[in-house]
Amino acid sequence: MITREEYDVFTSSTRNKRLEWFKDARFGMFIHYGPYSVSGMGEWAMYTQNMDVKDYEKLAMQFKPAENCTDLWCQTAKNAGAKYVVMTTRHHDGFSLWNSKTNPYNLYNYTGRDLVKEFVESCRKYGLKIGLYSSLMDWHHPDGWKCATDEEARKRFTKYIEDLNVELLSNYGKIDILWYDMSYPLKTSTLWDSVNRNYKLRQIQPDLLINNRSKMPEDFFTPEESNDPKPDDPGGYFEACMTFNKISWGYINEEQAKKFNYTSQQIVRMLTICAKKGGNFLLNIGPRPDGTLPDDDKREIERVGEWLKKNGSAIYGDSVRNPDVQACGNCVTIGSSTKDGKSAYLYNLIWPNNGEIVIGGYINQPSKITCISDGREIKFRKENHRFVMYDLPTKPIDDVLGITVFKLEFDEPIKCCPASHYPHMREGIPFQE
Ligand code: GLC
């Protein structure tokens, strides 16, 4: 037993070190896969359709992942430039995808397959960090709801949750992230026994990162379907998780879903915003019932990877991001800045037709501008309150997605002024903060 205070001291003393790789990684892939994939109605199908446990079990019997599907996911994640993958090991439907001794309702007992084992092996093969998603809520376990009103059921259920996670973190070597979800129906970390459980899990995996969904803030918070954390968000490091279509995490009819899908350009924009704010982006794909990936999702995400190959230095690496320094861009070019405050990245979205990009809002001026995909130097001239990049080609320099990234280097830390003060700048009135 450990008190909450002792636990907080214990976890916070190693947090920065544990978070290092995660902050550098910036981009991860989320996989929602389970019997619900067979239904094609999303991972909440059992609940939204108010299905009987017995009926849902029939769906589980039809769930037969193709050989090597975890390899396909990891290969795609690698090509996409993601640095880690988080897989649903057991979603709210309560079906474990591994050979569990705690939960007989599992894939191994149905098919002889242990998908967690296959997944961790695939991640290692492709050099990806490993995240295991683990639901707290459970629609299959007899105490899953009862735990809210019956103390004995609560004790049994929290012990069950602990045993499941102990299995996950003991039997598959080093695991990098435990991604909890849905702390329902219990209302506090005490009722969930989160301090004791998480403490125990950290003894098994000392470098483990844990997200904020066990009613404890832990290592990072997880805004959902939003890459724009608001000031009232809990603070600390963030990882924005996103569906591919704003509809579902689990598989849905891909022909119909594709008109709602994000394009590679939209994905890069979201990634850019997360990187700029100093956070990670976790993009979800819901594999088909057989575990293969919808072609459209795969194509778009792999194009992101092609872009990252050339432009990744503007995204990866916490050492180069600085959410506190404003970097300025105009409406066709958005900006982010580096930790030393002396460089900015401008991501051009709409290419000019006159060979010039004009940027206002910087009080000081860059000394050098390069295009990061090919390193070419860009000519620019200073014009008092703005600068003009000129002699640009007629088409975007970036030939992958048409999102060209410029790096602006300054001799001194960047000084920007808010757009509302542009007229002051124009008129030469000194800027006052
Ligand atoms: C929500 C949903 C769940 C999904 C998760 C991902 O909590 O209940 O289906 O797995 O978000 O963030």
C-alpha cells in the first residue's frame, strides 16, 4: 500500500526522463480492433444496440484475425512515420485479445491466437514503441456494472482489472505505454484503486508511461478528437487522439466512410498543430474484420510518411519545439518555433502565383531562410516591417503534399508582434507588450 502523496512523488521524480522518447516521437498510430470490427458498426456496437452478452459472444466467434495482420499495421505505421503504436488489447466489450488466464473470454480460447504477443513482436520488428490500450469499463464481466452499487463486486472487479493489467505488463517484455480508457462506472481513483494498481504496474515496468484515464493525471493527458487543448485542460504533456473520420474508432463500412476521411494534408496539419503546441498526435485506424487496413486510410497515412521523410525535422523531436515562442505566419503560411527561440518553421499551405511569399508580424528579421525538404537557400529581402521571400518557383517546392516547410533562422530570439499591432508596425510606432 502506498499513499497518493507518496505515489505522486515517486512518479514525478522520473517523469521527465520517462517522457523523453515520447516527446521526441510526436506521432503514433492507434489501432482499434476486436469483435466489434466484425459488426462494422463501431466499437460501441454492443452498447448502442443494447446487445445481449450471448449475442455479442456470437460476434466474437466470427472474429478471426488474418495471419500477420499486426505486421501489416506496424509496417504501415513505420511507412507513415509513426514512432509508436497503441493497440486495444481489451475494449469495453470485455474481450481480451491475448492468452489470458484471468479472462477466459479471450481470443486465444476462441482461435488459439495471442494477438498481444503478435503485436509486440511486430512492433519490435519494425522498431516501434509499444502501447497497450486497456479499458476499465467492461460490459461482459458480471461485476462490470454492479461494482458501482455493491462493495464486494467492486473489490472483485478492481482485482480483476489489476490481474488483467499485470498479465499484460508481465508476459510480453518491455511495454512502453499503458493506455487506460473509460473509468466508468466508478467515480474516483480511490474506488478504482488506481494508486495501488498503477504502483504495482510500475514495479513491473519501471519506464512505463501511463495516460490520464484511470482518474489520475499520471504522465500525459489525452484530448479526444481535438488537437487544440484548451486552457482548462489538465495541463502537463498531451497526446491528441483522433479517429480517421470523426465517426468511429472501430471499423465501419469503408466505402461509405471514405468521404468523411481525413486527407494526408489534413493529417499533416493536425500533426503540425500538435508539434507546435508541444504535444503528440495519435491517429487511429480501425482495421477491417480480418485485420487488414482500409486502402484509403493506408494510402493517406503512408503519404504522410513520404512527406515526413523530407520534412520530419519540422515535426519530430522535443528539443526543437517551443510552444511558448510565437512564430508568425500569414493566412497561407503557419508557423512554429524552436526551443532556443531562434528559429521558426513556416508551413506553406497555398503557394503564391507571383514567386513571392510576404510575411508580416516579425519585429526582428531572419538572417537565413532554407527550404527543409531539399536544403535550398531562399532569397529574401527585408522591408522594414515585413520580409519578402522571392524568386520562388511557380509550383510548391514540396512535391509530396504541396506543403512546403521553410526554416527561418534568426541571430537573436524571435520577436513577434500580435496581428492587432501590425498597423503600429507599419507606421513605425514602437511595439509595446
Ligand atoms: C472513448 C471511447 C472509445 C475509444 C476511446 C479512444 O473513450 O469510449 O471507444 O476507444 O475514446 O480515445
